[in-house]
Amino acid sequence: MEKQPTANDEVKKILGGSGKKLFAHEVHVRRTAEKGKYIAPHMLRDRQGNPPQDGQHGEKEYALSNAQELMNHLSTHMGDIPDEDDA
């Protein structure tokens, strides 16, 4: 027998939507107390640069365990990082 959707299920369906797609607008990198580890908080915005208005979080924070992981993370989220020779 099929389960009938309840009002609570309908509310979850509406509120559980992901809203507008958000992108990393700014990334700030800081070192932790442990040597060689980093934290990279992201400020998320929509394509027009506006903060989320639909209940989504406007920030997300990543813990990175070494410099190579930090570089890979920045390349993934912010695009390619030019080499010093390319500058």
C-alpha cells in the first residue's frame, strides 16, 4: 500500500529545495594554531553577486591539512592559479 503524503512531507519538499545556485564569491585563507594547517571560509553569492535570500547559508568553511591541499582547493573553487612564471 502506498503511503499518502502528509502536510509535513509537503512542507519538507518546499523548504528542502536548494534555492538559487551559489558560487564562491570570496575566499579568505587563514592559518590554524597547528603549523601547516589552514581554514578557508567562503562567502557564497548568486550569479549577480547577491547573498542568499532563500534560507541558504551565505558562508561555508573548509579545513585544509596542508599547503598542497590548500592549492588544490583554491584551484577547484576559484579557478586556475597562475604560476609565478606566468605572471
